[in-house]
Amino acid sequence: MAPADTRLYLRDEELDRGVGLILTGERALVAAAERGRKAAGLSRSELRALMAIRHSPGLDVTSLRARLSTTVPTCARLLAGLDARGLILRETAGGGDRRRRKLTLSPEGEALVEPIAEAMRSALREAYRKVGAESVAGARALLEAFAE
């Protein structure tokens, strides 16, 4: 990680504005996904799980549970429902530990979330076009810093 720029002075008001803008961006992406989510007959929790698996194929159950901030029983019910609908595949890792099963989307799951993902990409693409290439690089760097 690069050292912090000592010339970067951010006042609380500027940071609060940034938080507000990030939350507004989240709402815009969620709104872009809502129509497709409803048409697919998915709950918000199911969509969040499917998108997490889509963006990190091979994610294990424990890691998914942590990403979704759910309890073990809630995650188990969620995955059981997605599995019963044929939307996910579970590959057992060595040793048979069910918490270490690798999750991927089934072809049916991928087909179901692809239109939703496209709606979200379209919303993000439009925002990126409005701000230009230099701003896109900065936005990506900022968001990647959250992922670290």
C-alpha cells in the first residue's frame, strides 16, 4: 500500500459529503437492480448472495457469511433455498468440511443474474461517462481501497 499523501487534508465536512455520495451511489446501483430482482423472484438477500458468488467464484460458505454479515442459520437457509432452485453449485473441498465448500453460480443462476448485472453495469457506465476517464481511475482506486 502506498504511503498516505501528507498534502491531503480532509475536513470532517468533506468526509461526510463523501460518505453521503458513496451511499447515494449504492442506492443508484440497487435501484438499477430492483426491477430485475423482482422479475427474477429473488429477495434482496438472495440477490446479494448471488452477486457475491458471481463476483468471487469459488468463495467458501464461511467467507460468504462474513461478506453478507449474516448468522450461520440465516446463511444456511439462504444457501439451501438457492441450491433448491438450482441457482448455485457447491463443491466440497478436501476433508469434507461443509463450511469450506466452494460456491459458484450454476448456469441457471448466471442466466438469472446476468440481466441484473447488466442493469447495474449500465448505471455505472453512465456515471463513468459523465465524469471522464481520469475520474474513473480515481473512483476505482478509492473503491479498491475499501476492498483491501
